Amino acid sequence: MERLGILGGTYDPIHEGHLRLAAAVAAGMDLDRILFLPALNPPHKQRRHAAPPEDRLAMVRLAVEPYPDFYASDLEYERGGLSYTYDLVRQLQARRPDADLYVIVGEDSLEMLSTWYRADDLLRLVRFIVAARPGCDAGKGLDRLARAFGPWTRDRILLSEVPETALSSTEIRSRVRQGLPIRGMVPLAVERYIQEHGLYRDPEEGLSGQAARETKKG
């Protein structure tokens, strides 16, 4: 049975830290493939000035292209609406009944996992891999899940050590707005896409370059 990791995110934009994390988890947990799933409308991140969904998906596709075991998916774009992990997992299981699914999350998400939509049902469907930085203490998050749903939840959580990274999409967007370089922070193809499409330049507009040009023409 294929071991398939699911790595969702806003990816606004995707950066080298995301790719390093995915590579470390894939190696450490013996995953066959990693599926990158850009969120269409993430319920926990309703930010006004996010890059348009089509641009975020395009950047993810460019970023994972050099990696034979990494794939970008537009599944959430097909579904529409808010991006609840439970609904996504059910749809993936229907499409890939032969796959063993693992949802990859960060340390901060573990502590909030008990508040997710249908979290207890989700934990029964898949296991979660927590991408843990060196020195991570997952005890608080595991205790919170056990109090909310029962001690069985501890067996649904796996820890995978990943390298520390200081990269963040917030910093990258800020640097682009200030005209500062982002070389090495994102894949070169993503850097070129940001430049060519005019992303993140205007803090008052969450528009792609094409949309911005059309707005100026009008």
C-alpha cells in the first residue's frame, strides 16, 4: 500500500522551508509520495490580501517540479468552499482507496488540532505526522487531544524531526513589497513567477499581475 503524505497550506508563497520539511518527513517516515495541497479558502487564515488561488497553485507546481516524489494538487479548487481537512481526506480516500494517508502538520497545528472541524472523526481516518523541530515538546498538544477525545488519540500522532528554518511566507511578502531580494528563499522558478506576475508589490491589493494590469487599464 502506498504511503501518501498530505501537506496542505496557504503557500503564499511556497518557499524552500516547505520543500526541506517535506523532504525530511518523506525520508524520516518512509513516505512514497508527498501531495502538496494549496488551500483555496483556509478557514483559519481568512487574510484579505492573499495572492489569488490560481497564482498560489501555479507557484506550488513550479516549486515541486524538480522533485519526482512531490506532486501539486488542485483538489481543493475542484471542491470549492472552505478547505476543511476532513472533507479533503474523505475525497482523497474515495479516489485513492489503495493509499495509506498521513496528514503532515506543524507543531503549532498539533496544539490546535482538537478545535479542527470533525477532529475526532479525522483522527480515526488518518494518522497525523507532526513536523517537529529539534527540542520540540509535543506533550501539551497530545494531552489536549487526549482530554478532548480520549487516550486513543496518542496512537494517531507520529513525530518526525525536521531541520530548523527561519523562512516564512510573511517575511517573503514583506521583502517583495520593500523591493528586497528573495533569492534563495524561494525556488528560482517561483521567484521569477512573483516578479513576472507582480505579486505582493501592493499591500492594498491581493491581485495577480494580470488582474492588476486590467484594473489599471480600467
